[in-house]
Amino acid sequence: MDPTNKPKGPSPHYSLYQREMFKRGGETGILPSFSVHAEELVESAKKKLNDRGYFYANSNAGLGWTDRANREAFYRWRIIPRMLVDTNTRDLTTELFGHRIPAPILFAPIGINKLYSSNGELVPAKIAGELGLPYCLSTAASQSIEDVAAANDEGASIKNESNSVHSYNGPNGGNAKSPRFFQLYMGHDDEVTVSLLERAWKSGFDVCMLTVDTWQLGWRPTDINLANYVFYYPPGKVGNELGASDPVFMKKYGKDLETDSGKWIDSSVWHGKAHTWKKMPWLIKTWKKISGGRPFLIKGIQSAEDALKALEVGCEGIVVTNHAGRQVDGAVGSLEMLPEIVEAVGGKMKIIFDSGIRTGSDVFKAIALGADAVQVGRLYVWGMAHEGEAGCRHVMKSLLADLDITMTVAGYQSITKDVYRNPKALKWNPYGVYPKGEHAKL
């Protein structure tokens, strides 16, 4: 690849990351320390983590059929390449809730990141800031809201071609240097909920997404076999950081937490007591009041009916996800449901796709089917399990390069103009079996 005299486009030439690795290997003999092929990456992550860390990231509900359905759905959709298209520059940029971002990719909210790296959520938050991609913080985080915000800003302060694309002129409670969103697990103590939302807003998280598919963890046999619930293990600190740093929670329940290390998670996160649509108007109104009207999303939508309901109650967006196959076994693949949901609410609200993204072509397919952006979770966790910041950075830069190269060689210049909701970009193939494990490898 000729790196000279490349025309400047809306997006950085992420594809040059491939050349960088080729050239470093050829000139110095230094090769990547781990493979970013998803199937190899998950296997090598197993060698880096203890059983509890590995299986918490990779356990699925029941027999794992929903996780498989997620990947099979991507296999069914095939990209139709176009030839002799000017793709000398690509435009991967898009707009999401007032943020101009360099690519339609978000860091998904994943809890308890200290299971994968000692610095926990500080790692992906910093890398997201470096890349200018939105970072979503989980209520089940193993770092405080404030510390994660600081790490995100630290990454964003290192200006480069990627994060320089980001722009935003709307309200933000913490003068954030990079886009960041807050994922809420809502307990049944409204005072604690309000405190979490106020802290998030003051720390620069300007979009709220409520997870509605995980009032309690799904039936995950591999986690059960290991009693894999870190909150109950001495000294009972990991996983409680966000609650233990909340003044309202600690004022009301701090003494309980001293004697019951599961108090935070059992009462405020995965409490097993479902909320209903009746609670949504209060929560949306509360967030709007705190944030000056910033967007509210529901995460966990898998049907057109629920998408329409979310639109009716006042959501500006939804996250189409089945929690990566971790909640309901034998359920539909998330990508299977995306076309129906897009037909129902596409263009009326933002649609973020989640569950099963592994490659640049996966991102392409989800956008072509009508997602405005996608969330990536397990990929960055597997990366940080290897080398912390360096591993997380390598995986995410590789995903961006993969998407950029896919756009180039498939003949699509703009992600929003040429790919988004383009029925001519894909073909459905109902035949064959997802070829897991069938690839060239060292």
C-alpha cells in the first residue's frame, strides 16, 4: 500500500494500520503478540485469564444457542461488492445524538472489567477517548463514574487524526472531551437512581441507556459451575466500586455493604425485580431534567412492537440487542430482528445494534440493514485481557482498519450515503452452516 500522497478525506486512513504491521514485521521481525481473528482471539484470551475472568466474559445462556444464532445471522447476509468505484477516500463518519464521530462504532457497556485487567474500565475508556469513539459505562463497573470520565478525557487529550474528527456543541454536564454515555441498571430505590444519573451527567456522560433485559442474570451453566459471582468473594470489593462511591447509596446502605458484599449488586443492579413500561415516563422525565433534555435510550429491544413502544414513551433511540446471547437461550439472533425493527422505527429514532459484532464486515452488514451504529463488547475485553491498554488499542484499531479496508475493496465510499439502509449492498442466503473454526491459522 502506497502511503504517500494519499488524498485527505472525512475519515483517517485506518487501513494504513495493516501496512504498519506488515512493515514492522518485515523490517524488525516484530509481529503482533496475539491474533485479532475473533475465534483465535477468544482462545488466546482463555490462556491469559483465570477461569472466572474468562467464563464471565464468554458464558452464554443455557446451551449457547442464542449466541450461535447471533453469528449465524451474520453468516446469512452476504455483501455484494461493487467495482470501479472511487474509494480513494472513505467516509466512515456519522452523527449520533449531536456527536460527530469518526466511525459508527461504540464501546459497549460491560461490567466488572477488573476481571480482565487490573485497571478495569479505565482501560477501554482511555482507548475510546484516543479514538474519539463513544464509550458506554456500565452500572456494574469496577471503577467509579468519576474515575472513568477522567480516563476517557485523558485519552481524548492525546490529539490524533481519529479523535480530532469528533465534534459536539450540545449541553454536557462535565465538559467532556470525548463522547461518553451511561448505561443504567435501575434498582427500586429512586433516590439511588437519581444520584447515579446526577453523577453521570456531572461527569460528562450525556446520553442515558436503560438496560431492560437483565433484571437478573440469565441461566449460565458455566458460571454456575464456578460459582462465578465475584461480588460474594472476599474481600468483597471488586464490582462494588460504583456503588461504594455513591454518596446516597452509602448513606442508606453502607453499613449493610460492610456485612453483605452483595448488597450493591443484589439491590441496585441485578435485583430480579422487573420494572415495566409504567416506570419509563418517570425515568425519562428525571433524566431530561438532570441533563437538560439529552437523549434517553432503551437497551434490550428485540421486537418491532417494543421498538414502537419505546418510541411512544419518548425514547430518542434503542439498542437492538439480546445481551450477546447471555440472557435467553434459544432466542432469535439480534441481527435477524434488525430489519423488522428498522422498518417500524427507522428514521424516527436512532438504532444502535449490539450482539455478535466481530469484524468490519459485520459492522458493514448491520449498517446496511439499518443500524445507525453498532456496539462492540467482547472484542475489546479479549484485547485488554492480553495486554491491557495496548491489547485493547490493537483490537479496536484493527476493527477500524478492517471496516475501512472492507469499504475500499467492496466499493462503498460513504457509510451513511452508500451503505446505510441499502438493500442492494447485501444478499440473503438461507443455505449452509456457519463455518466456525474453518480458517487458515498458524
